[in-house]
Amino acid sequence: MTGLQMRSTGCCQFNPKGRNKMSRPASSPKPPYYAVIFTSIRSEGDNGYSDMAERMEVLASQQPGFLGVESARDQNGLGITVSYWESLEAIRLWKAHAEHRIAQIKGQDEWYSHYTIRICKVEREYSFETQPDK
């Protein structure tokens, strides 16, 4: 996909300055755990969005039960961010966090023309990684 920008944050590999590239998928514990899938379409202009997005990643990473985050956005403004959590209670507390509530309101008022949030229980996971040449 042309113009797709990705970033990933695991518990121990957070780097908000590296947000336009994805170094590795977020690390996760053995299932079950939960995923919050935030699919959005950005409105025109930044209007403080980039700074707030960076702040929310830092703040989320400090919350009890946070496991990591992966995010991608294409050149047309379609984005998908998946955050991983230990429990539904951790997700509920993050949603209700005062600073996150401010970001949610600004998102509806200024930053997004549409979004959908899905909360899923991860029952199983598996992965593949090429081995470096020796």
C-alpha cells in the first residue's frame, strides 16, 4: 500500500518519535488478552492531533493493564490502531481517564470524520518471522 505509515509500541519498546515506521509488532503475553481496534478517518488539518496522539500513546503505556499498541494510517487518512490490554476493566479505566476523555471529545469535534471502535478477546495468536542470513 502506498503512503501507509505504521508504528508499533510494545510495553518495553515504546518510541513515540519513531511513529512513522513500524519496527516490530507489539509484544503480547500468552492469550487470552484484549484488543481495542480503533478504525478512523481523519479530518483535514492537524489542529494539534499529532501532539495529542503522541501524548495518548505515552499516557496509555503508563496505565495498568496496557500491553502495547500498533497503528497504521494511509495517505487518505484511513487509520487503524490496535491497543492491547490485560482485561476489560483496564480498557474501561483507560476510556474513562480524564486526559483521554479530552482527546475523545476533540476527536469528535475536530480530528475525525468517522471512527469505529471494536473490543475483542484474543483467544489465540501465532506469528512468523524470517530468519536472518547467517
